[in-house]
Amino acid sequence: MSTPMLLGARAILAAGVLACLAGPWLFDANSLTVLTEFFIVVTLALMWNLLAGYADIISVGQQGFVGVGAYAFFGFTALLHMSVWAAVPLAALTTLLIAVPVMAVIFRLRTAYLAVGTWVAADVLMLIAGKLPGFGGGSGTSLPIPVVKQFGARLGDRIDMFYALSLGLALIAFLATWALLRSRIGLGLTAMRDNEEAAGSSGVDLVRTRILCFLWTAPFLGLAGVMTALEKLRVAPTASFNITDWTIDIIFIVVIGGIGSLEGPILGAILFFLLRQWLADFGAWYLILLGVISIGVILFEPKGLWGACRRWGFPDILPAGHAPGPGAPERVAGPDAQEAPAARTVG
Amino acid sequence: MADRNETVSAGGPPAEAVILALAGVSRRFGGLRVIEELSLTVRPGEILGVLGPNGAGKSTLFNLIAGVLPPNEGSIHIMGRDVTAMTVWRRRRLGVGRTYQVPKPFAHMSVFENVLVAATHGGGLSIPAGRREAQRALALTGLAALAAKPAGTLSLLNLKRLELAKAVAGKPRLLLLDEIAGGLTDAECEDLLAILTAIHREGATIVWVEHVIHALKRIASRLAVLHFGAIICEGAPDAVLADERVREVYLGA
Ligand SMILES: Nc1ncnc2c1ncn2[C@@H]1O[C@H](COP(=O)(O)OP(=O)(O)OP(=O)(O)O)[C@@H](O)[C@H]1O
Ligand SMILES: [Mg+2]
């Protein structure tokens, strides 16, 4: 019954992706800048959702890796004078390398302590960034003009380029995460999401899966950090490592949209940007409203908007699951599951 | 017997003849002593029935064997290996499948995916091989027609079947079954016994905790009675059920 709805949803999604791909020809500079930020936020939301929604790692220190990515990019380009195209992958690699010792420390902790641990780790990284020579200390510094110009000689070209890069990042982050969830590891991860103890009893290595997940997010967070540096054309401890922008807002987004799904973070990010555009004039009220909505969702619909859609029987637009496939009967037994015949093959 | 060598300590039966050996195992929850100095040996090919009043510690015993809980004292050997400190997932891969008395489905995954998790991770199979194994386990437990349903929508009866399908996926050598026959009609119980007989014939050793004694008696080769965390009687089914103390604590006669 929901097939037309599903096709409709997929059509809207495909149209949205096509419009984004054609963005530079369709939208003005202002819209492109907002969308650039939107793609960064989608990437961050996908990563926070992977950790919190699947691996049960509640991070409030995601901004730490965003900041590392931004600072690494600044270091490789402005200080070491490397090409920006070499600096981008190196920034991702640096974030991954920094994530290893961070993980070794915070994985000794669980639940709320782990959350606090991620926050402390991010703060330490921010303090170190503020002390690094050449990075402008506590007030930060601008990206040198020659670095910026490598992305395009004219402002309009650069806006297009930043847009393309952050769109590419969001698409890759999405496709890679989708592929991860479809894999054997992702199967275990999804089982962990639903019941951690039972996942372990079914043979899922909870420790290795968690480690992989945490390290998986690091390079994407670092790349998002590169994009924040390009968007602002500067790095600064308080901006590059901003907990509100890169973690708290992201938590709102994932919680409202639907934790533990691929659709939820995207839905939440769209909602977040729409609310922000509409309510920008209300200043603090906007944040208060966002908080109220989040609390409402946690109380009444813990799996968010997408969880509500699922409960109403809406199938996943972007399924990461495994259909029973050929060999299994296609028809599902009557509405009452209890009527299923027992042990047809035996006896 | 508390040594943690790779093999069962001398004095016990030789390693190959024992699939599961518990030696002096104790487990407390705070001040509550749930399992006390329990020793137990299970040989390959056995079907051991475990009886005991509510709260005797049967499910806790399974949690200790499967590795969900560590014991406070004692050691556990499986197939000659000391698994006392081994994680639950490594024990599952070694060949210990278990069902939960209160089903723990992956509620937002399909029935098929639930079993696929156990086949790929627990059975160590690739996804294509795991798919075939999952389909086998679903057919065996009579769940094939429900494969595409979200596990969270199943009835309790089918959730128990799903527990069994997850436990047998990947053909573990030791199966721990926790009260899977409760609430079945006579016909369903016959089906279940036929399934268990088939699984047993394929080479699985079974430890079955069950209150439905008439079902247990039909296939168990040995019974053990647990009372306040200790085995008070074990042996041939008829002898155990006729035992004075067993009738007293368990059958209330
Ligand atoms: N995780 C736990 N924390 C605290 N107490 C526990 C825990 N697990 C079990 N217990 C207690 O240990 C005792 C034995 O419980 P267990 O579930 O092993 O009994 P059982 O023999 O399986 O009973 P039943 O026949 O009702 O299933 C009970 O008193 C129970 O409350
Ligand atoms: Mg029990």
C-alpha cells in the first residue's frame, strides 16, 4: 500500500539531489553559501548518528575532530605551503591519526562518562590549537589570500567550488556510510543499535565494531572541518572547535530527524535549516524553540520524525537492510503472525 | 580445578570427551548468592535437561556459560578451552548458541536479518553464505513465511522461534535453550521436539532449561536439578524425577 508513497519519496529525493548537483546554475550566491553550510551539517549529522544511533557512543566532543581538520588544513597550506589539493586528504588523515590516541583514552569509559570524556578531549585539542605557533593563538588567523585563490580566482568561482566540495563531501559521507551499514560489519552495527547484549550473544564483536565506527567518523569530521575553514576563510579555536555549531545543533538535528536511521539526519538537517531561516529574527527564542521541540521529540517520539514514519508503516527510502531474497517465500503470512505454520520441513 | 590452562585439568574426563565443564563456579549479585560452587560436565552429543524452581539460577547459569556474565569464582571450559575470561561473541564463534528466556529480538530489523546477523557474525560466514544459512535456520524453525517481517511485530511464540533460529544459525556445537516450550499447544510441542531432534542429529549438544517436564523427559538423556544455585540431583531422567528431594523442592509432592 505504501509503494506509491515510497516511489514519491524517492522521486522527491532524486529531484533534490539533481537540483543540488545543478546548484551553481540554479541558485544565487547567497543560497549556495547556505547550502554549503547545509552539506557540512548533513555530514556532521550522519557521523554523530552513526556513533550515537548505532554504536551507542554518545559524543559531545565531535567538534574536536572538526577543529583538528580545520587546523591541519591551515597548517599544511598556510604554514607548509602545500597545494590545497594535497592538504585536503592530508587533513583527513591527520584527523584519523589524532583519533587513535583519543579513542584509546575515552574508550576506557562508558555511557555518560564517555560523553564527558569526548568533551574533555575536544577541549584539550582546542587548548592545544590555541597554543600552536603560527596559528594565531587564541584569536585565530585568516587563511592567506594565495591559499584561498587556489580554489578560484574570482569570488563567484570560489563560492561554486566550496559548494561543490561540500556537496561532494556530504554525498561521499552518505554513500560510504550506507555501504558500511550494508556490509557485514554494518549488519552487526544495526543489531547493536537494536539490542547490544543480544548482538554480542549472536557473535557481534562489540569492541571492534565500536572502534571501527569511531575511527570511521574521524576523517569525515576532519574534512567537514576543512570546509568550515574555507567557509569562514579563517581558523580560530572558538570557531573551529565550536561545540554549539558542530555538536549541540547536530544532536538536535539527529534527535528531531530520527536517530538510528539514514533518513533521520538528513530530514533533521532540512528541518533545522528551514526553522533557522524562518525564525532567525526571533534571536534567542529560536534556540529555546529548538530545545522545546527536541525535548518534545525525546518524550513522545524517541526515534524522531523518521521513527514516526516507520511506525506508520513507511518503508525506508534508502534501505540499508537485506531482503530475504530468492529462495524465501515472497508472500507473508496473514495479518496475525501467530498463524505461521511451525516446522514445515520437519516431521 | 580452578586452574586456567588450555585444557581441562587432570582428574576430570579427557578434553575430547567433554564439551562443557564448569568447575567450582559461583556468582553473586550483591549479597545474593545465585550460583554456588557449581560443577557440571556435559559430553558431546548429550541432551541435558535442567530443572529447578523459579529463581533457582538457571538463566544465570546460562549467562555464565554463554559469557554474558563473568563468574565470581571458578572456571568454565568449552571444548577443552578455558573460556572463563572469553567475551560472549568469541564464545558464540567458538560454537555456543543460546536462546533468551525473555526474547531479545533486533526489533527494527527483519526476521531474516535477525538470523543473518547470527549466521554471519556468530557462524563466521560471508553475507552470501550467511543468507543461505539464515534461510536454512528459518525453514527449520518454521519462520520462513515471516522472513520479511520486522521482528518487533512478532507474537511471543514466534519470538521464541526466532530465538531458536538465531541460536542454531551457523550450527554451533553447544546449544543452550532457556524455556522455549512454555505456552505451546501439544501439536506445537511435538513440532518443537522434532526440530530439536533434527538439530541434535546434526551433531549439536543441547542443554535445555525447561519447566515443561513431559517435553524435557522425551528427549533428555540426562537431567540435572538446580536449587538455590547448586545441583542437588543429576542422572537418568526417571531416576531424577523419582528422587525424594527433587519431588520435595520441585514437584511439591
Ligand atoms: N542481573 C541480575 N542482577 C541482580 N539479580 C539477578 C540478576 N539476574 C538474576 N538475578 C537474580 O538471581 C536469581 C536467579 O535468577 P535466574 O533468572 O537465574 O533464575 P531462573 O532459575 O532462571 O528462574 P526462572 O525459572 O524464573 O526463569 C533471582 O533471584 C534473580 O532475581
Ligand atoms: Mg530463567
